[in-house]
Amino acid sequence: MVLATSKIYGNFQTSIPKEIRKQCNIDKDYIIEWDITEEGKPEINFRKKRNFKNLVGAFHLDEETNSVELKRRLYQ
């Protein structure tokens, strides 16, 4: 059963049909992730955009560090 369709415009642009936006509860703060399954079928997933403000406090280190030290470790 097809829930909705959309047209492909110039430069291969398309829009997300209203039915899909409502059912998946997506808005402009979402990103579309495209993949191909092992069977060769396209798969589309929606996820919230991540920004620095969302990530603050998401990770904790057992030791104190700073940005200069972290950068120095990258090049060792």
C-alpha cells in the first residue's frame, strides 16, 4: 500500500509528503539518512539534527582535560 508519493524536481530535489511528515512527526530540525539494504532496496530514516548545544554534557571524562591537551593527544 502506498501512503504518499512525491515528484523529483530539477537537481533531483523532492519534498517530504505531508502524510509522512505528520506520521513521523518530523519538522525542519530533522535530517534524512539514506541507505541501501542488503536486498538493494532504498531505506530512509529521519533523525533530529545534532548541534553543539545538544551535545553539551552528553559525554563525561573521568579525568580533567582541556582543548589544548586533547588536540596535542591527536597528533601523538
